[in-house]
Amino acid sequence: MKFISFRYKDQIAAGVVVAEGVLNLAAAAKAAGETADLSSTLAIIRGGEESLAICRRLASHAAQSGEALLPMSQIQKLAPIPQPIRNVFCVGRNYVDHVKEGAAAMRAELKLPVVPQFFTKATLTVIGPGADVRLDRKLTQKLDYEVELAVIIGRGGRDIAASTALEHVFGYSIANDVTARDLQRRHEQWFKGKSLDSTLPLGPSIVSSDEIDDPKALELSLSVNGQERQRARVDQMIFDIPTIIASLSAGLTLLPGDIIATGTPSGVGFAMTPPQYLHDGDEMLARIDRIGELRNRVVEV
């Protein structure tokens, strides 16, 4: 299933994409006499297998759902988790070619990471499909893009073994880790340059893990104004998803609804010759097959 969050008549709701449009899950549940909380994607994730089973049942009868079934043209899609429960976890330098291009651009010695390199992005970085990415020239002259596969945790836990890590995944989405490179360098750490408001487009949906049996086979790409900049397969990651989850959860409890951005491939703007940073009006289109497209525009403020 493809889960989305959306705005309709000034209300925010969770839905599932069906052939006829989008099914408002809370409205459909109420009409069907279901008592589970399906009011938000986060509530559905927290509801576990019971909530998923109800969503499947409601989706299978979507055509008979009356006012709960909405045309896609009448809703405004939001990030699938519009308000994350805490900072988004991210993995840096997780594709070999990206590490190589970064070392070349910085004229630094090439050293591949031996463990996942984690950082976080603040919650207000998250925006949805079609929302604008702010470009504040008082803060940054070097805004960059990074397409990434986002992993959404379903069943939480601590000290999760790599062998069972995928059992803790609710689903997958697309993230664009927009980065202010000059702030990143000036502060000599990643948080500030990665955490400006609106710099994590996420969506357009969360595809449940039962529909993606092998996430390593997914291909991701990103274009700017129609020019392709990035393309890779998830199996090119240095640290795969089970390794990331096992490493991150070692001594740190993951919660249902946690978001993990798993790293970006080569082709970022700062490593091009000459560097190609984002400008006012630029349109970014991030794609991951079987998940969809995430389109966002850069707007100078």
C-alpha cells in the first residue's frame, strides 16, 4: 500500500492511494464501524499489524466507500509524516562514488567509512511534495541537493540484530537531503548546514515494506530543471539497510515512525566542475522506482 498524508477542506488526514483516487482512512474506518485510530500515518504505524490489516480491508472496498473516496485532484499532498516525532536520522557518505567525488572536490585523502556516519536533521526541515525549499542568501550561497531512500521504522526496539532488522521496517519513501554546504564547512559539523527549515522534502508516499521485498534493487535518481544529476541503485550503498538499523539501534531505542535517510550517491552539486549549486526557481525531481516522484522548487526568500 501507498500511504499518504493530505489536506482536504482544511483538515489533515491519512490516506491510501487506490485506483480510484485516495481513500480517507479515518472516514472509511468510521463508516465501516472500525475503532482503530487511522487519523494519521503515524497512528497507523503505531497500530502495527492490526492497523495495517484494517487498512488493507478498507482499501479492498474503496470503490464502495462513498465520501471517504476522494479524487486526487481535490487534495493537497503533504509529507507522509508531516510532523516527525523527533529529528530525522541520516547516514553520511554511504556510496563509494559519492565519497570519492567529495574527497576529490575537497582535495582530501580518500578514506571510506568503516562504520555508518550518523547525523540528524531537525523536524522542521520536513516538507511535502510540491512545497518550496527556502533559499536565504543571508545564510547560504551554496545550497545543494541529495536524493536518498528513506526508511520508516514500524516496530521499534533497541539493539536490533541485522538479521531481523527488516522486520522493523514499516515502509520506504523518498528524501531529498538539501544541504547548505558553506554552513556545513563553516561550522565543521553537519547539523547546522543540514537543518535549515524546509530542507528535507519527503514523500510523496510511504510504500509499505510488504510491497518492496528487496529494497536493494531500487534505483534512485535526481534531476534539476530536467538535467539528470544523480542515478544509482540501493545495492551500491556501503552499509546496507540492516547494517544501518543494527548500528543505529545499538544502545539507542528506535521508535515507530522514526525516519532514516540512508545516504546519497554521486552527482551532488558541490562536486561538479564547476560546482552547480541551487538557485531561485530551480526545480528538483527526485525519483525512486516503485515509490514515485518527489518534486520541489527552490524559492529565494
